[in-house]
Amino acid sequence: MEKNLIILSKSKPPSLTPSYSVNGSQLEFHPKNIKPISRVSFAKYSKPIDARLDKLCVEGPLNEVVKILDSLAQQGVAVRPKTYVNLLQSCIDQESIGMGRELHARIGLVEEVNTFVETKLVSMYAKCGYLEEARKVFDKMRERNLYAWSAIIGACSRGRSWKEVIKLFYRMMEDGFLPDQLLIPKIMQACVKCGDFETGRLLHSLAIRCGMGNSVRVNNSILTMYAKSGDMNSAKKFFTNMDEKDMVTWNAIISGYCQKGEIERACAYFDAMLEEQIKPGLVIWNVLISSYNELGRCDSAMELMREMESFGITPDVYTWTSMISGFAQNNRLNEAFEFLNRMFLAGIEPTDITIASAISACATLKSLNMGLEVHSVAVKMSLVDYLPVANSLIDMYSKCGNLEAAQRVFDMMLERDVYSWNTIIGGYYQAGYCSKAHELFERMQESDVSPNVVTWNIMITGYIQNGDEDRALDLFQRIEKDGNIKRNTASWNSLISGYLQSGQKDKALWIFRQMQIAHVTPNSVTILSVLHACANLVAGKKVKEIHCCALRRNLMSEISVSNSLIATYAKSGYIKYSRTIFEGMASKDIISWNSLIAGYVLHGQSESALQLVHRMREEGLQPSRGTFASIILAYSLAGMVDEGKSAFASITEEYQIKPGQEHYAAVVHLLGRSGKLAEAMDFIRNMPIEPNSSVWAAMLTACRIHKNFGLAILAGEHLLTLEPGNNIIRHLLLQAYSLRGKNWEAPKVTQSEKPVGKCWIETRNMVHTFVTRYGSEPISEKLHSWVERVALKMKPVSENGVWIEEEEEEKEGIGVVHSEKLAFAISLMDSHHHANKVIRIVKNLRMCRDCHRTAKYLSQAYGCEIYVDDSSCFHHFKGGLCSCKDYW
């Protein structure tokens, strides 16, 4: 026996079964029946036994270690810190958390528990996947060095506890330690994952201060941070200044531009990478292919895939999935399925994500036949039991209207998540089966999957869209009380969109007001919804209020919000505001241009509209379907018939766009305004598609202006066939029969109640409604007198045709005053400052000729501007002229 072996007791050896708590904080060695042996009582370690432990670390088995340690405890022999650390490393290598805990329970046997030992213990728990226990050991450490901080930060990084990584970084700084070049990339990754780019910039400055500028790994993490943050200017500058670049460097800069949608710049860097003789790997090819597909440029993605194969790189399942999803999402299902077949032939087995993507595409396009084919593929490959696939099938069948199939898939699922329940419940609501949806909602509450806020929002939306406002409001109130879930912005949006869908704009705006009172932050969906409710001449102040709200919430950077404000301001009579927003946009898309161009056309400013089209082309942006309708109408307003015809021809010939009803209606408007009625009629007869009501309405307007009663009857009859319930068309057709002298044909059209004219005007922050006043109705004497005085001041105008005397409303006569004249009166009779005054009126019927003349006279006599949005046209009266140029 070694001389340094000390026998502590000659009595019967005590029981050495260890007692310790695994999940608790007390992880110390406590033999039963005796008090813990004080560390000072241990003798020096035994070299032969220590060597045996070292050998077990390499060769095993580790279960022998516990027996030896317990034997040493009885003999009072210590274990070297180095040996203990080696044992912990063996637990890490073999992922043996059980043995690790056994060793932790016997830490009292270590000769000296130093920082190195405790750090290794932290690493053991962390690398075996037990972050909570690693954290408990770390928190109890008496002294921490950089290695200890690196161990716990690395542990949190592996456990994807990104916010915790950032908190530990700041604690480490407070403790006087700076991260090294191995730790900075881990912390930087956490910054990217959390979107904490301010901390990322701090790390960048630390890296410079600590002289880590030559570390490629550190530089790559900094570059990735800037790219992921979307700050490509900083990313580009940093990339340029890097002395050494590797594959990760190029991946970061290219992926950053792809993320921003700037695929051309990404490709430029890709080409530069090839020039540097760096062979791109599969990852970067997939990033570029995926970006092209997301932008809808599937042909470019396909070409890039061919180029990738020419480099000797074989597409993987991600490549094929991206191509399948890209073609499917862009309504090219046949090509998507061709890629799926090619994938099979290439021997690449699709994953559940591949199949789920294909099914989701079928759901988006509501293609049941294709969905059934993909479902059969999923069955053959035994993928239907995967949750993403089953959920996609429920969604596809629901959107395609086959709820029985959706229910079958749902019932056969071995596992369901909240998305499964939400999809099937939403499907029933979409189909109008509220009771079935509510039954499933109650079943969900009894299941092991609790409803989330999305579930409640689906219920609210379902009820309100199916006309049950009371149930929707009741559920809205019960979310927090019964569901114990806090209402979110989407909850309020559900009510707002529901009321808008049912045409209750005032209620939708009231809910928006309550949302603001409740201090709930609106998002872009909220803003877009309420703006839709304000797209009229009497809601200008509300539009400004919503605009301010969008500015306060930093939502103007979202292109969709700015685009909607451009369009809404134009419809509210504020075209200058539309232009200001447009010019202030950091980036514009085709909708931005189209919205402002259409706004100028609406206001009769054809020159401004065409100048904007020219500028758009100069900036390299091609006109879209929506642009062409506005271009043709702008030429119509300007009387440029040949140019308008040329623009229509170019839609197909130059841009390969199939014309729609809006383009055909614009051409009829172009020909009709210039008096080419026969040509307009021939154009309609030769249309490759059946003309809709907008085309015939344009023809009817032309016939009314140019007094062609025969063609007016023809257009009116077609309109009445398309819109049999439209009383205004019925009334106009009866007038046309009368004026044509075909009273015997009039009985074919059922006599309807004459439409009553109404208009709305905002004065002194209140919206007033005026109804056309007939003899038996009371009217303010003051208003009546003002209207009569204005009529006397106006120069009498001789009208040659009888058609223009017959309007949608009954002709003014004794005791009859049209509603818009009453609105003019209340706006102008009490005001002493008429100059620069702006009057905005919305009317439900087409203005009559006399009211139109009156508005022109008032705009000149009172030096004011008058906007009238009637059922036929948007009028802007100024200086005695109207933007419609008397064609409406």
C-alpha cells in the first residue's frame, strides 16, 4: 500500500449509495449513513488508480468509474482535477448524461475544484443538451474566467436560446471580460436571430478594438449581420475592405442581395466570385434559384439550375422543392409537376416539405384535380402522416370546397397541432357552416391542443362574414375572459374587415377608433382596410388622420401602405398629396406608378398622366395590365384617338399581355368620346371575349352625349341583361324608347320606381345628407331662395337635343330641387370667404346637365373648387371648367 494512504476508520465501511438531486440545485456527493468527508481529510491521489481512471476514459467502460470513485471515497483518496476533467470529457464524447451526473455527484472527491473543473462541468451538461443544469452550475461558480463565459454562451447558442446569449454577453462585459474571436461569431449569430442589430454593430466595434480584423470567421459574422439586417450599403463597404474572402463571405453578400430582392446585384457578385476562381457550392446556387422563383422569374431559375449542373453540381431536394414551389405559385402547375416527375427520375426522394409545398400551391390556385394527384403521390410515399402534409391537404380541400375530404384527412390524423384545428374550422366558416365550425371549436377546447389567438380570430371573422355580428362581438369580448388570451391587432382587424365586407364602413371606422383608444398598435393590414373605407370625397379628413397614424407607426416604409394612400388621396380629391407621397417613396413598384397615373386620369389631368408614363419608361419600368387602361383613358381625355389605338395594339403585340375588359372599355370610351360610334360598335362586336357591363356602359354614355338613340337602346338592353336589378339602367332605357319614338316597345321593360337623388357633403366636421326636394317636402326657405337667385344669375343656355333634358333623376321643375344644389347652397351662402374654398360632394346618381352647368358657374363666380363624385364620373370644377370636359 502507498505510504500516503491514510486509513480513516477501521469500522465497517459505510453504505456508499449516492444521494443527489438531478433537476435540483443540490448536485453534491452525500453518502448515506455517514457525514460527507471533508476535503481536507483526503489523502493525495493514488497514481495507479489515477492511471486506471485515465485508461477508462479512453477504453471504457465508464460504469467501472463509479465503482472506483466510491472505493476511493471509502479510502479517503482524492482525484486529480485533470483526471476528473478527462472523465467529464469522456461523458461529452459518449453523450452519457447519466454518467455525467454520477460524476457531478462525486465532485467532492476532486483534490481541488478549480474554475477549470467547473467550466468543464458546465460544458458537459451543455454539450449533452441539458442547458438548464449547465446554467445552474454556472450560476454557482465562485470565479469565472473567459472559458467559463465561452462555455455557457456556447451552450445557449447550441440550445438556440438567442436572447439569453445576448444577455450573457452584456453580463460578461460587466464582469470585465471581452469576447474572443471564437465567441464573437456565436454572439453575432444570436444578434441576427433576434434582430438585435444594434448589439451587432457594438460587436463590430469591439472586434476592431481588439484587433480581430484579420479573422475571416469574425469578419464573415459581421458581414452576415449587416446583410441580414438589410443594410446592404454597410455590407458592401465591409465586403470591399475585407482582405481575405472565402466561400462563406461570398455566400453572405449574395444572400443579402437576394433577401432584398435585388437579384441582379446578387448575380453580379456571383459572376465576380467566378472570376476569382472560387467555385460556388450547392448552397449559393440554391439561394439564387430560390430568389428567382420567389420573384416569379421561374424561367431564369430553370436556366440557373441548368448552369449549376454544367458545373458538375447535382441538385438536391432543396433545389427541386424550390423549382416545384416556384412554378406552382406562379400558376404554371403543369411545369411544376413535370419537375416533380423529373425529381423522381433523378432518384431524389421528395420530403414532406416538397409534397406540402406542392399541395399548398394547389390550394392557392384552388386546383382540386392537381391536389388529388399530389395527394396520391403522398399516399404512395407514406408521407400523409407527416403533420405539414396533412395540414396542407386540409387547407387544399377546404379552399377547393371539398369539406368532406378535408374532414376525412383531419379525422385520420394521428397527431394534430393548432394549425390543423384552425384550418378545418376556417374551412367550415368559409363555406358558411358556422354551427359545424363552432362544434369543432368546442371539441378543440376539450382536446390536448388549446385554441390560440388565431383560432379566436378565425371564429370572429367567420361569424361576422356570415352576417352574425352579435356572435362575432361576443367572441371578441370573450377572448381575454374565457380564452385567457390577449387580443392582438389581428383580432381588431377581423372586425374591421368583416364590417367592410358587409358594406358597413361607418362601423368599421368606429372599431378603428376604439382600437386606437385601447392603445392597440395598428399594422399595415389595419391601415389598408380603413383606407378602403375612406376612398371618397367626404372622408378627406379621415384619410389625413390615418396617414398620420401610419407615420407615427413607421408604416410608410411599406410600399403597400404608401400605394394605398396615393390611390385614396386621389379619390378623396387630394391629388397633390398623392404626388407628394409618391415622390417621397424610397422605392416604388409598378403599383405605385399605376396608382398615381390612374389618379391623374381620374382628375382629368391627361398631360400629367402621360408625362408620368414617359418618366416610368425612362426609369426602365415596363407598363403592366393596369397601366394600359389608364394610358388609353388619358389619350381619350386628350382627344388623341390614334395614339390610344396604338397603345391598345401594343398590349398584345409588344408586351404579350392579354387585354382584359378594362382595356376594351377604355377603347370604347376613347372612340365614343371622339364621336366614332359606329367604329366603337364594330369594336365591341369583334371583341374576342363577351363584353361586360363596363364596356356597354361606356357605349351608352357615348350614345347619350352624341344623341344616337338607336345605339343607346342597343347598349341599354345589353346592360339590363347583365344587370337586371339596376333601376337606373331601366329608367334610362325607358327614356331612350320614348325619345326614339318606340313607346310600344317600352312595356317590354318593367316600369320601376324612379331613383331618388341623394348627396353627401362634409361641413364643419360633420357629414350632411341631402335628398332631392320635391314639392310636398319641407325645405329651408333660405336654401331655396339662394338656389333661385343663383339660377337667375346664370346665363340661359340653349340645348338643341331632348336627350340631355332627360336624366337619371326627374327633371327639375316647379318645387323640385336636386340634392347637389342644396349642398352648394349650404356650403356657399353663409361663407364670406369663398376664394380658395373647396367643396367635396358624393352623389348616388349621375349629375343632370343643369346641375353640371350650375357647378361650373359657381366655381367661376365664387372662385372656389368643387369636386363631385357621381355614379358616372369624377368631376373637378374650377374656373368655370370641369375635368370631364362635359363628357360624362
